[in-house]
Amino acid sequence: MKAAVRTNFDDSVSAYDAYEQRTGRFTALAKLLAAELSARVDSPVNAVLDAGAGTGVSTRVFAERAQRTVALDISREMLRKLKAAPRIEADFDHLPFVDNSFDGVAFTASLFLVPDPAVAAREAARVLRPDGVVGAVAPLGWVDADGTDVFADLERESRSPTGADAVEAALANEFTVTTGTWCFATTAEDVRRFHAIPAMAARLYPKLTVDERVTKARALLAGLEGTVEQRWRWIVGVAE
């Protein structure tokens, strides 16, 4: 599973950046999450682990607010695009840091990609200092104007390896959590762009090759039109 995730994101750099340049979605999620992290604790969040940093979109957001930000990702090709912070290639199950290293751990649009978020949550608790804070964002999907899932009538669901409920439960086992939902108006074309990212096309066709899955995803979503709402759940936890 980890090898597949690594390969998927190694193959996704250009499409990921193109989607972000078009929508600014991951920057927006990181800014909102950074604000929630700071709001949940009394002391400054000066040392942040950006867990699942990708090409550094979220890292740049946290680095503007923290004195020290470390970018961690399983994909070496993603990390190659990141120049402004220390970079660590590793997975969430074995964070290569000593105990009590960070004030905050941020899983911006990343924790739902692992098969067992409970392990990552325990590792986050270990590397956080007392009264530290953790945050995660997980997709809830896309709905049309009447609230219907846009994939309801299609032959495939866009499913994460781990659902938002499981991400929330994993963090709730280790932290006192607060949750909510962020909603963004987006276009049908941007839903197609999201699923043109090879790692995201794997939500639909995980067993196909990169080119095959992207082609199939575009064909599946070809009839989608107009404006839809994209929903994300945020979870922020404070160490007890």
C-alpha cells in the first residue's frame, strides 16, 4: 500500500501543481487549518511538522506563521519541488523525530491516504510537546445544488483509502478533538482536474496504470456540468 501511494504521488507532481494553480484549494485548506491550530492552544505554535507536504503548498503557509517548519512526505518527487524548508522523506507510521519535537503536526489533505490512521495519530502524539496540537483535513465529496453526491449516478465512487470518519476516530483516540466542515464552490471542470491527478484518479480506478486511470476518470466525469460544492471535514486535536 505504501509503495503504491509513493508511486502514485511521484507520478502526480505536474498535475497536482496544475490543479493548485487553477484552484488554490490546498493553499486555502492549509490557511484554514493553520488558523484552527493556533486558535485551539494558548501557547504559540512555533515548531510545525507538515506531514504530507507534497510540493510544499501547505509548507509555505505554515512557514509564514512558525519559526520552524519541517516538510515530510513519502514521495521524493513531490519533495524535490520544495526548496524553502527542511525536507524529510518518510511515512506517517514511523516519524523520524524524537519525542516532544513539535508544537503542531498538520496533516493537510494527507491522513486519509493511509490505510491505518490510528498508527499515524499515535506517532503524532509522540512527537508533540505537552499541550501540542494536531490537525487533519479529509474530503467528504462533491454535491450538486440539491445536495446529491455527484457520483451517485455514476458507475464509480470517488473514495479515499480511509474515510473522514475513520480519520476523526483515530485522532479522537489520542486527542481531545473539535471538528467541522469547510465548503467550497467549484466547477465541474475542476472536479475533472482533481481526478486528472494520478493519485486522485486512483480513488476511482486504483488498479489501472497512470494513463489508463486518468483517461477513464475523464470519461466518467465528462457529462458533469455547472457548479458543485466540494466539502472537507477538518479535525483539530489537543494533547491531553
